[in-house]
Amino acid sequence: MKRKAVLSLGIATVALGLGAIQAQGQSVTFNFADNTADGWVESGFGNSPAASVVSIGGINYVSIIMQGGYQSGSVNSSIVSGAPAASFTAAMAAAFANPAGYQLTYDWYVDTSSPISAGTYLQLGSYANAGSGFYGQTGTPSAYEPQLNGTQLASGGIFFGSVTVPFTAYGTDPNGPETYARLGFILNGDGTGVTVDYTDISITQVVPEPATLAMCGMGLLGGLLALRRRSS
């Protein structure tokens, strides 16, 4: 009985530590399962027009159409809607406060079979913008995000992939904490009519924050000391 009690205490201590890690993290995912754009628009710093949602292989994507030149699509905390609305601002604020602990991930898809004018290049990037005026972008071309050349754009083929961008790529926001945020995708190219589709756009925690690790470590240490006392 004594061993069972000690084991139960150890399990409870570990669970509390892991629970603290989970509770500290913020995350948000846009997968457009409600068949709406959830606030995503085909503009960088405007609130319209709404981006269209398409189904590809049974998966919903939000579409940004390349008009030529430099453009972007975005979502911000004043217009985000649907399931992500409650968690977007919190996840962005956490990422601004601790960029080393957060990342942006997404899936992208480009069908080059019917553009008006494919062009000779298409570079994809992303940016993060806060209410204080802080702005950071990955740049184009980027070490993290894809680009297609003229041969690929004229091939009539389909290109797709998954991207992970550490929030450190946007720099450090010196003005937090933030209560307003904008997340956007950059399209840079010389063609028109090419559509870039995005889904599973997520902001997630990479590693626990130092304070959370310390809390977990203290809990585990306390549990081990209790185990030692009870076993002696």
C-alpha cells in the first residue's frame, strides 16, 4: 500500500508539471473547416475583400490570387472570425512576447495549369504586425518559404509543401504586451492569375517558457523529495 501511495504521488507530480506546460502555451489554427475565410482577406493592411475558400482533395484552403508585383493577404484581430477568433490574439501576443518559443506553420498549394500570365518568378513570404507598430517579415526570397521559377510556373504542374517559420525570423517586438495583431502572407512576382492556396495555418509553442520549465522542475524535485522521505 505504501509503494502504491508513493507511486501515485509521483504520477500526480509529473502530471501537474506537464499540465503547467500545457496551460502556459497559446496556439491557434486556421483550417477553414467552416467553409468561410475566418477573416482572411486579399489585402495586406485592409479589411477586404474577403479571400475565397476552395476545397482541394477534401481539404479547405483560403486562396490569394497573384495580381502581379508585390501583394499580400492577411488576417487581424479586429476581423478574425470562426473557431480561431478566441485564440488568435492570445497566440500572437504570446509569440511576440517570446518569439524563440513560437513558430508559424502552414501548408501551401499552387496550381499553374491555368494562370493568365505565369510570369518568371513567384516568391512567397510571411509577416507579423502588432498594434504598437512593430512589423517583421521573412523577406523574399526567404530561407524558410518557397519560391517558384519561370520554368515551374509555365509547367502547368502542381506544387505544394509545408512551411515552418520560427517567430524569431520576424525580429523582436520591443513594445509589448500587444493586444492587437496581424498575420499575413506575401506574394511577390511578375505574373498574374496564379493562385496560392493556404491551409492549416498555425501558431504553436515550440518549447516551454523558462518560467514554466522552472515550475515543472520544482514540482518534480518536490515529488522526488517526498518519494525519498516516504521510502526511508
